[in-house]
Amino acid sequence: MREYKIKRGHNPNLDALVNRYFGATGDISKGLQFSVEGIGAITMKQEKGSLFIDIVPPKTVCGDYAVIKKWNEFLLEATGKDTKERKKEFGKI
């Protein structure tokens, strides 16, 4: 499970973002589970200023790289941090 810290002052509506990007509905503060082709089974939960995401990869790999771009765009809108900032944050751990 990975913890993505949400940038200070960034207050996205995560339920609406998940619905827009992946078509899943539910309450992210209680925990949300859904599946995305190419990524796998995703479990998300928001606690205070962090977004916790656990991914179980699919058995077959999808050759479409648009899925990765879509995932990175979702994380940018959800956390307010781009790929470079998230990588730098994980490097500190």
C-alpha cells in the first residue's frame, strides 16, 4: 500500500475524480474498491491529508500506454503533485 500525500492547500473532490477517470462510485473516506483494465484491482482510502492506494496487478498485461498516462493525470489532480514531485517524495522514504 502506498501513501500519496496531498499537497497543502489542494482540496480536490476525490469521489468525483474517481468517478470521472474510472467510472467508480462510492465514498473514498470509507474506502473504495474498483478494477481498471491495465492497472488491476484498486483499493483507495483518504485519511486526512493522504491518499492510500493499494493495487493488485492483473494477470495479463495490457499493451496500451494510455492507461499509464490516465493514471498519472488522476494522481496529479488528486494530490496536486506531478510525477517528478511524487518520485522525489518516495525517494525520501
